[in-house]
Amino acid sequence: MFLEPATLSIIISKLRGGKLRSLENVHIEGIVLLFLSALTQASLSLAKRFEVERLYIFLEDYFIYVMVLSYALLLIAIILNIEKNYMKVLFIGVMLNAAVIAANEGKMPVSMTGISGIHQESVIPERESDIKHIGVNHNTKLVYLADIILIPRPYPLPKILSIGDVFIMAGVFLFFQKEMKPR
């Protein structure tokens, strides 16, 4: 999800005279919190996928708390840097995703029709290894905030996104535009 906006933004920034070296001078308050949040999210999927039994049992019992912790770390880091415009956009995206996840027992609903439209079994929520997603059904709350935006082939990296993901991608794009621009 971050690869495309980051790559496109870097290319555009370079065409506008931006420099990758400028990223060395970027100061993000609480950047460790961003990494801890990402690590927490990754541990959810990896524990389930590789059947790390003790961690998996812990996650089964405390899944919702682990998700809350992950989002809390992320939001704290964003709020510490909220004066930056790209952080405001990221904040909107994270809050939209958090709202739909909170409304659906800690899992992101995904359109099963959309998944079949991209022919990518690796993202089907019913897989044994997917702990963070659930298929959209008649009980799903805030469906319009769920992963329902289909980006199909011929796009080389077909995917299904939420409106929150679109804001997050826009925030990533704006980050490189702002931080790589010539000083």
C-alpha cells in the first residue's frame, strides 16, 4: 500500500528538483512509536501464519487489545507531528480505518466480491493465516469505510482498499513531496 505512492512521489519530487538526501534531515517526533506500531501489526499476521503457538494463544485472547495498542502508538506518533500537513492527512486515514475496525470487532471488513475481482487468494479473509480481516456480510458495520475500493488488473499490483487507505496513501505521497523539495 505504501510502495506505489512513495515511488510515484519520489519520482515526481526528483523531477521537481527534490533530493533523496533531504530525507536525512527529516525530524519525526516519536518515530519509534511508528515502528512499534508496525511491528505490532506484523506480529499479529506472522504469529498466525507461522503458528507460533504461545504468541498465537495470547493473540487469540487479547487480539482486540493488541489492535488498540497498535493504533494508539500510531496515533500518538501522528499527533506529535500534527503540525505537518501530511500528518493531518495520515491522521484522517488512520481514524477512518480505526473507526471501521473498531465497529467490526477489531477486524477490517473486506469485500469478497472485490477480492474475486482481483483474483488474489492471498488476501482472502477466510484464510487460516489472516487474523486482521473479515469478509463483508450483512452484519458488517460502516461498510462504506471497509476495503471495498477495487483496483483491478491491468494495474500491475491489483488490490482492494478502503477510503482510509486512500488518505494514508495520499499522506505518504505528500510526505515525500514536502520533505524532498529543495530547501
